[in-house]
Amino acid sequence: MRMSSIPAHGREGKWDVVSHVAESLITSTMQYNITMDGKVDLFQKFGIDCLFEIMFLAMQVGFEGKGIASALVACLVELAKKYKS
């Protein structure tokens, strides 16, 4: 996943570094999840037949602390419950 759409705002190179770090973190996190999925069968371990996962959730600077992410997660949990039914 390339994050090349982030504007540079006149600071050449700054967002290149941010993009590279973000891309590395995403890649590392996804690889960790793939590795762990291969080691642990969550369906068997918890006796479930359906799994709903939120992998990444972030807020833009200036919008944090307003309850937006909490509201989004609450909606997603309700959606998962409806999907399961």
C-alpha cells in the first residue's frame, strides 16, 4: 500500500519519510497477523464460526477526541452482529 497521496505542504521529503514509515508499519503489522493466523486457530480456540476484525483505525489530526472512532466502531459492531444473524 503506497501512501503517495499525502500532500507535501511545501516541505520536500518530509512526507516521503512519513509514507515510508507508515508503509513499513502497515506491512509489518499485516505480516505479524498472517504469521499469528497460521499459529492460532481462533475459530477452534474460542469455539466460533465467524470473526469480525478491525485491522486499522486512525483519525486525522484535529478530529481525535471527538468520539468519531468510538461511534464508527459501535456501528461496525452492530453491523457484525447483524451479519452473524
